Amino acid sequence: MSLLGSSKMSSPASGTDEFAETDAIFEGSTIVAGKQVDDFAKALDQHTVLRASVAERRAQIFKLVDHYYEYSLRRTEALRGQAKSSRRSSSRGLFTGTPVGGPRASTGTINDGGDERDVAGKQTRTVEEEMQEVEEEAQTWDLLRRILPLRYHDSHHNVQESIETVPRSRNEFFSEFIIGDSSARERQVVLEWLQNTASRGPPVDEVVKELQQNADRGDILSHGWLHTRSKIKLQKSVNAHHGVLDPSNPALADSHLSSNSLVTQLDPDAMTRQGRKLEPQDEYFERAIWLGCFEMLRRGYSLTEIRDWCAERTESWRAASISPLELSSPHHDEAEDFNPVHAILWRRMCYAAAHDGGHSDYERAVYGLLAGDITSVEKIASTWDDFLFLHYNALLRTQFDNFLIKYSGREGVSTAQAFPSFNAAQHHGDPVSLGRRFISTLEGMEKTKREALTPAKALQGAIVANDLDRFLYNQGAVLAKDANSNGPSKMLPNVGGHVLEDIFKSTKYVKLKMYDGLRIVTHLFIIIASLDQLASPDDHSTSKLGSRFSYQENILAGYISYLRLSGNIDLVPLYASKLNGDRRYTVLCRNLIDISSQTSRENQLVVMKKLGLDLEKFALTGPAVFLNDVNDDEATCEAKGSFKILTDKPRLLQYGRPMQQDFFGEDAEFVDEDDEHIIRAIEWLMLVPGLFDQTVKFVIRAHTYFLKRMRLRAARSLVNRISLKSIISYKTNFPMPQELDDMTAWIEEYVSQQEDLEVMADENLPGRTERYLVKVVWQLESLVKALDSIETLASMAHLIRSEPLNTNRDLWREAQAELRALKGNMAPVLNGWLVDNYGEMAAQDVDDLRQAYIPETVLAYISSLHFAGSFVSRDYLMECMDLAASIAGRNGDITDEFITAGRMKELVEAFASASKALAISTSEKGGRDSITKKNREVGWSRELWTVKP
């Protein structure tokens, strides 16, 4: 059953993207993913088997490659129907510009990596161009599906069982040869792939059409050399000659047959035997026939198909001349009585015909293919595919020839020595590095370098040469370079490693905005990495990808960011699960951080669990990643010496010392992106059961960082969204009252209760250490809440001072409620705030925060009480006096901070101002107010503050 639902979102993910922010890669782009993105993801999901044997999982990977090939093939056929009216001879290729549509198609131009799916991009694709791009993609998957089963198979079993009987037929000899030579198996597969690719080009008749037209014979395909035959008949008629004309006859010297040294006979060997030519039109016809034969060999046609094509042109002898061993893998037509010695001899005769015979390059190329020659075929080769085919054909035929010689014994050796042949294996040298060296050669050849340096052919070349390790490493490095071009990227960091500067300038590798190319190379990486891991499940570091894996994973990380930016956020967990180790969780956190809906987050967690991801590790990675992004441990305390609530304006008797409005920030809802990410990461953590201890510690780290950097709006947002009450409720089974009049008292009781270790373990209750940390969270949270209340009261004081006539009972009630909250939240601040943090906070951070916030907050609290004493009730001035006594009578932690900050004078003046306001206010009222119940409980008496004249 599929793990995925619909992967589409209505629009790209919201929020500023680090990926785009640091490198401006996607600036101005609206990314719309095609249907292939969804299809590839669904197929990957369906073929992801978590619980199965190695063989079963490997089989699923091979089926996945088959699916990608078949899907690309269907897309090609669908587009082919749309492109019939606009087909052109050449076009840009899948990634940049590769010729498709036949083995000798001309090379197209190289584009700059744009994609029609980037709405804001400069380039658009025609249906024809898109079709050719998809054709190239299908070719790549076709190559993979053929070659991977050879490279990744069960080591305990051979690819095929050896033939036990003595080989008699050609197929039996070839099968025996292939079984015993792994390099020959791969070359056979590559040749079959190239033949299949070529067969999807224009029909053979269309390829030879131009030469056929120059033959000036209309639609007549048969009857051989028409124009030369007419000349010969004319000569016989003029001279009344009967029988075969003898070219040495002096009578022909004055005839028109000698003007162009035309042949006098029409048998196939006439030109060679007489050293004469055909009529120019028949020369074209001759070349058309040989080009057709070459194309059919190039496309892997069976001998029956070649024979039928030649018979239609009454040229059956040509099919007969290539019949002894016409194909690289002679499985189409069987030769029951196959004599290896005859095959050895035939190859050498073809070599002689390729070099010393033939009347056109096409004829010599046909015999060159049959002989396993290179130079004779290179003359008509024009594309990357052509050159790869002719060289691998030469290598395979050389290997088979050596096998037959060894099998045939002395007779085979003597036959081989009697006539020359081309040894491709010796020509190419070291077999271990042969593939890589040859692909590199194609990149430097004038005919092929433009095509070879496109990402499509570079990727195919890496597959053929079994050089994917290096290719993927360089590809990952190029993507990292691209991502970090305008600044450090968090999504694709430069992880080190040695990469030549020329690699970054090469056109061989896809860039971040080449979305289709990125999709292809990503899925190829997933497939190779998965197969490698199956080959070495216990120690991934020893697999083929080895220590270069981090760079290679940039490919997948880049694609995951593309999925997010294109609105396919639901696909992120699937692809992140294919990453290795901790990086899968880092990439997950960074790409899912913009999800704000709790329902969406919970759905993502369900998908992650089904994919076998560790939810706890994911939840713990997020806060750590985003806190590390801001270097919270190393951040200096900017608040120390900078945090200000009080203004320098003169103190007012009625309102006390004026306070700043909106000292949190003018936009109350704004939270910096880095801070928002930290909060959201902790919200993700809250959704995963357990992890109480870690949650509390991350909240402490977050509050510490926010306060050090004066990110008060972020701290307030953290308190509102992840309160201590919610942490205790969601993360533990500890019973907590819904309504608490005095949270501080409850926290003290909670921290000091006795432990029953057995009960705590059974009921998921926090231990004493965790409870101590709860107190630290409460103290940090209380400061933030107190500052929030002070900011609100500061705004009220400003409003009342500026518009005293507009005050009303509602404002009075709001002020009273805010003052009650302020008093409750100041209690932890005034009572050893962070003095005992149980080692969870650095000593320097504690000192800095206390020095930054205690003096200013206490002074602002006094000013708030002063204002409230004038506007709400004189009792608040009494509380101010009580506060003075309390601070003076405690252990001195508050006064120590004022002394350290050099602000004792301000503290004394604040209390003096409040006492003066109380005295004057009481005198004005006559000191005869009724004594309230509260006053009696706390022992307050306004009479004491009456100043009598």
C-alpha cells in the first residue's frame, strides 16, 4: 500500500526559503512541477520495501528502473504524436543540447539550463524539443535497466549457468563466450542498448532517401544499376556486339564507355575486377544500399530483416555477404553447423575488404563493423552513440575472436596468423580504465565533444564506464557550488573535498534550476545508493560511494528543496528517507519547517513513521539545527547594557518615571525568521510523545538566546505557543489543575515533592532533575510575561497622560487585570531568578542575563506600580513600599545586581518618588479612606503616610 496521498499543494510553500535566500537561485521564479514528478515519487514509494530479503529488495529496485523507462517511453510516444507536424532535424537535448532522432543526427545547440516549467524563466520548449528531451531520458533509463542487473547480482550465483554440452551452433558458442567474460557481457549490453536507441530514429528508407533521390530512378528500387546497364546496352546496340563486353577490347577505346571508365559488366565484383566505375546515378544508388545495410547493422536488425530489405532491391547477395556473423549478439538467426575457424577467417576477410576493397565509405564501414575495425567505420560516424558503438563493437568482436581461436586450437591459431586483423583490446590498453579513458576521449574529439559535454551524454558515459562514483561526486560538488555562489547555503553546504575548478565550469553537470535533469540524476543516485547499501548493508562507508557520499547526497538534498518550492511538500519525507544518517533528519527539518498547521504536521509524522524514520530523532534534530544556525551557545548578550524600558525624560510625581512604548517592537506580531524556525522546531518536538527532558532543555536554550539578543517578541511568541503548562500536560502524565491562582506556588510544590522511582517510571513522570529544570523554564517564562505586562501598562500610561479625558472603566479594568498578572509574574523574578539553574545554563549567560534584565525590569515594575497607584488604586503605591522592604530584607541578590550595574541611586530614587506620591496622595484624600480587607491582611495603613501640616 502506498505511503503517500496526494503530493500536490495549491501553491508553493510559504515562507522565505533559505535555499533561495542564500544563493538567489530561484529568485523571480514560479516553479511548477510536471506530472512526472508525482509519477516518479509514487513509483519510488511503491517499490520501497522496508521488510524483505536483500534479493527481494534488489528486485524491487530493478522494477523501479523498468517503471521509469516505461513511463519515459510512454511520454515519448505521446509527445511524438503531437510533434509530427513540427519535427525538425536537430534540437536541444534533455539537460542542455543532445542530438536525438538517429545515429547520425546533427548536434544541436546548448541552452543555458532553463526549463519550460520555470514560469519566470526566459526559455520555453516546443513539443518537438520536449519529446527529444524525454527520448534521451528514456535512453538513460534503458541503459540502466540493462546494465544494473549485471553489476548488482547475487554473488552466490552466476548470471547464467554454464553450457555443459559441447557448443555446436553459433548461439551456443556466443553464449559460452559471454558467460565466461563479464566485460564482454557489459559490452554486449551496451551495444544492444545503442542498437535499440538507433532503432527509434528515422526509418532506414528515410535515412537513404537523399542518396536514393540522387540516383535519379524515381520510385524504382529494384533492377540494380539502371543507368550503367542502359549505357552498356546502348554500346552493344551501336556496335552490334553480342555477348559480354571485354574492357580490354581496343574497339571500346573510342566508345563512350571509356569516357568515364565505366564497367562493362554488371556482376558485383565488376568494379573491383575491372578497376572501373558506375554511372554517377548508380554510384548514389550503390552508396544508398550500403548505407542502408550499415544502418540495419547499427540498429541490430536480424538477418531475415536485412535479407528482405536487400531482396526488395534485388540485392540479396549483399545480405549473404554479411551473414556469417552479422551482429554483435547473433541471437536473431541461428547457424546450426557453426565452424569457429570459418568465423575467424571471415572476420579477417571482412577486415581486408574494409581496408583494401570497397568503392565507398559506406561499403567499407559495413565490412569494418563485421571485422571489428575502427578506422574504416570512423569515417562515417558522426555522433557520440556512433563512436561508442563502433569501439565497443570492435572490442566485443576482438574478444569473441580470441575465444574462438582459443577454442579452435592449432587450426584456429594458424588461420588467425595467416591474415591480419584489428585487435581493439590491444589498441585500447588497460582494460580496467578503458571505459573511463574512452569516454574522456569522446569529450575531446571534434565530432563528439559538444554532445559528450552535455549532462545527458555525460551521465550515460559515466554509466557505460562504470564511473558513477566520480560523476555523482562531481555533480554534488557542482550543485553545492551553485547553491553557495552568493553566500553560505544551509541546504547544500560545502562539505569539503577536492574538486578541480574545471569541473565547476563544465557543461556536463546539471544546475539547480535544471529541474528535469535534477529529477533524473536524483533518482539515479537513489537507485545506485540503495544498491550499494544492499551490497554492504553493515558498513555503508565501505560501499562504492564511500566517504564521498556527503557530496553526492547534495543531489538528493537539492531535489528535496525543489519539491518543497514547487509545492510538493508531502513528498519530502519519502525522499529524505533515502538520505544517509543524520542528514536525512536535518534535511527533513529544514524543508518541513514552514508547515504551520498542526494537522499537516501530524500527517507528515504518520508518513515518516511508515517510512521507518525515527520520529524522536527527527523531533530532536529540528531545535538543535535551528539553534545551532544562530550559534546560540556563542551568542554574546546584546541585552547587557542595551536593554532599556525607562526613558530619560523627567520623573513625574503622578506617574513616576516614564517608560518606552512598544519596547518589544513596533510590530507586535513580527518574529524574525530564524527565531520563528526555532519556535516551530520546538512545536514539532511537542507533537512527538515523551522527550520531556529534552523539550524543557530546548525551551531553556531558546529563551536564553532570545533574551540575550533582545528578541522579546520571539520570547513572547514562544511563551504563548509553548507554555510550561502545555509542556507538562503534553509530555508527562503528571496531573495539573486547569485553573491555578498562584502558579509560582504550584511550581515550588511540584519541584519539592518526594520521588517514588518505580511509580515515576511506570507513569512517565519526570524525575527531580527534570522538575528542577521546570522551575528554570518558569522563571524565564515569568520574566517574559512580566515584560509583556509592563509594555502594556507603559502604553496605557502614555494614553492616559496624552488623553486624560478619554479614560474609561474598561481601560481601568484592563489595567487592573494586567497589574495582577504582572505581580504574579514578578514573584519568580524577584526571588532568586536563575540563581539556581542546575547547571543547564552557562554561568556567564546567567550573570549577563541577570545584569541585563533585573535592574531594568525592577525599575520598570516600580514605575508601573507608581502609575497604577495614581490611576487604579493607591494600594499599588503601598505595594511599592512593600517591595522596597522586601528587596532590602532578602539575601541581597536583587541589590547585588543594582550595585554591579551602578544603579542603586536609581532604585532609591524610584522608591522615594513612589513614597512621595503616596504621601501626597494620602494627604490630599485626608487619610480617611476605609481600610479594605486586603489592607488588614497585609497590615497596610494609609494613615502612616499622611503628611500633616
